[in-house]
Amino acid sequence: MAPIEQEPRKAIKMDTGLSGRIVVLTGAASGIGAAAARTFAAEGARLALVDRDEAGLKALSDELDQTEVHYAVADLASTSGVESGFDEVLRPFANQVDVLFNNVGAGSLGVFDTLSDADWINTMELNFMSQVRAISYVLPLMRAAGRGVIVNNASDLGRQPIIGGPDYAASKAAILSLTTSLAKAEGPDIRVNAVAPGAIMSPMWEREGGLADTFAAVHGVDRTESIEAEMKSRHLPLARIGTPTEVANVVVFLASDLASYVTSSVYGVDGGSIGSIL
């Protein structure tokens, strides 16, 4: 067996190694996806953005005018949407990709009795199968290059479900299982990890009829007080909702050379919502 390389005794400057890397981000037009795009851009990455929100993609591309950015408008809840979107966005990069951040997804807090077969299928198509299809697209490219990193966006609810949103929680648990399976299958050349955000201030919370309105009804308070009420009910050690950038920072770390010995891992970005030691 080869000797284990000795750790350097002197501290070294940290370098993500992401400069010039081609990063594909799905669900990139807002929320965590847009925050991740900005954070990758700050590290010098070249960006391929996919979302169904054309106005949001254009605004983000214009904002990041010092970065090489290409985007494609596509609905990733179908095979044809993934294929057409990825074909378009990767064409300027000659079908090369170094990093995939699987971020697209949505959810609600409907309870089991309110969910139809169509609700379950739609949630799985968007949240889970979009990631399966995106990975299926990029894996041959990464294998051919002999390297690559995949980061999947899951949720703390995939590890610790609540009464509301059983379809959402199930789709996120499936993502965690997929992450582990792929990491085992694709090592050592391709690393696969997941982030599991908790409550993060995003369009899913802020939009009309979103989670802020849902929790206002649950706690019997005004919409403006609903988020604080929900955070108190969860007894989070950090006692607040998170920001998209706080998730993006962990995504960029996992995609970077700083995490070169990290694979098959789930990084919670949840304010301490998971009580288990596992």
C-alpha cells in the first residue's frame, strides 16, 4: 500500500479550484439557484443556467455580466424538457460539464387526504425525476472527462418528515437515496453529495399562497408574523429562517476542490432542525 501523504505543517491559502469550471444549475432563476449562480460566478466559474422563468434568467444573466453565462428556458418536469434545455445550454460549452447542481423543485404542505394521484406524480416528476434525468444527461460527459461533481438539493424534510407535504418529503428522501447510490457507483472519478436545506427564505415562502400564507393559517397569525411563529414552533438552535446564500455557500464548497474527499454525504443547512446524531 502506498504511504499516506503527510499533512502540510504550514497553513495554506484555500482555493476552490472552480475558476473556469463549467457549472450547470437547474432552477437557477431565483432563490437558492440564483444565489448559487452568484456564488459560483464569484469563484470564476462559467455558468449554464436552466429554468422555465425566462425573465428571471435574463435578469440574472444581465446581473452577472462579468461572467460567462448561457441560459436555456425549459420545463424540467419532463424528459423532453431536460433534453432540450441541456442541449441548448451546453452547446456553447461543446457539451462539457464539470459540475451539476440539481436544484429545481417545488412543494406545498397539503396533507395526505388532500393529495390526488396526480399531485403525487407531479411532485415526483418535478422534484425527483428532473434530477434523475439531469444526471442521466451529464453522467456520460463526466465519465468521458474522467471527473465531475454532482450536488443534489434535497431537504431536511427528506430526513425528518412532518404531517404536511408527504409527497414533497418522499421526493426529497428519494433524492437522498439516489445520492448515496450514485456516489458508490461513480467513485472515484465523480463525487456526488446533497444539501438538505431547512426553512430558507425563498419564493416558495414569499409568493402569494406560499408557505408564509400556509403557516399564517396554521398558527392563527398575520402573514407578516407567520415565519417567526413557525421558526419558534420548530425550536431551531439558530432561531431564525435561513437565506439562499447560506445554502449556496455549502453547495459551492461541495462542488469545489476543498471537498475533494467528500462524497455520499448529506450536508444539512437547516439551522439545527435535525435532532438525530445520524
